[in-house]
Amino acid sequence: MSEKLLVIGLGNPGKSYLRTRHNVGFHVVERLARSSDAVFRSRKNFSYAWASFPNLEMFLCKPDTYMNNSGEIFPGVFAISKMKKQHMVVITDNSDLPVGKIRIKPDGRSTTHNGLKSIVAYLGSHDFLRVYIGIGTPLFKLSSHVLGRWTAEENPLYEEAFDRATQAVMELSRSSIDQIQSQYN
């Protein structure tokens, strides 16, 4: 029997946000889709794709609600995927981590990240797996930083982080959280 994961990459919809720091979750979910030739379909407030790997099925999701309303996707996501929060992995940015660093956490508080706050408000729980991708500490206003584009000099760091986050998510069906944290954090 295959393991199942509900993988949600946070970001903002639209071309104007494509390479912004807030959209790092979208990049990882898109890599997972490409690696299995999965194709995204649109629903009312999210896009999704089924990705199949040996012994692993993933429901990949990108909210179309804008970051601050990410929790609004869950009635539809849970209905289509037939999964619950116990299967869920959320991939998102973290301004407390250096650019390109990833961190896997099995749960945690979401004090400053509005996308995670929205998810917690909908679920009524902080208990879900997160894969954070570092976007660096802002030198100016946080909202300008997260909605800003990364630089050409930072691009290799982001590309490596996307690869490592993709690998970490794939490992979830084969390794314990402790092992994955030890390898990727």
C-alpha cells in the first residue's frame, strides 16, 4: 500500500508574484509535480495535481486565495483529496532563516506568518508538518521583503533550497521526522 501526503505550497497567485520570496512553497510543489509529470487542475480557490511515485501518492496543492487567506482552501482540499491534516505538509517561507536554509518542523506556533495563521485558524490546530525555506531577514519592511523578488546572486541558494525541500518531502514516506530533520535542518 502506498503512503499518501497532502502537500500544500504556500504563495500568491498570478504572474506578478512568480519569483517573489513569499512564493517559495509554490516552487517546491511545482518541482514535485514536474518530477512525476503531474498536471495541475483549477478549482474554486486552489490548483491541485495528483503525483505518483513508488510507494507514495501526493496531492499537491497551490492556494489561489492569496497568502493571508490560505486556510479557506481546506473544505475543498479535504473533500477532493480524501485526506486529513495528519497527512499534511505545508511548504512556506521563513524570514528568520538565512536565504536557502531549510527547516522541517512537525508543528509549531505561527506568530508572524499570515498564511500559517490562516491555516491554523481554519484547522483549529498548530499540529501539522511544515517545511520552511529561508528567505533571509528583511532590511526593511517585512511585507516589502516577502513580496519582493530574490536577486540574481541569491538564485543559486533558492534553487538548492527548492531541490533540498523537494528531496525532504519525498523522504517523508521512507524516513522518520527525526531522521529527516537530522539530514536537512
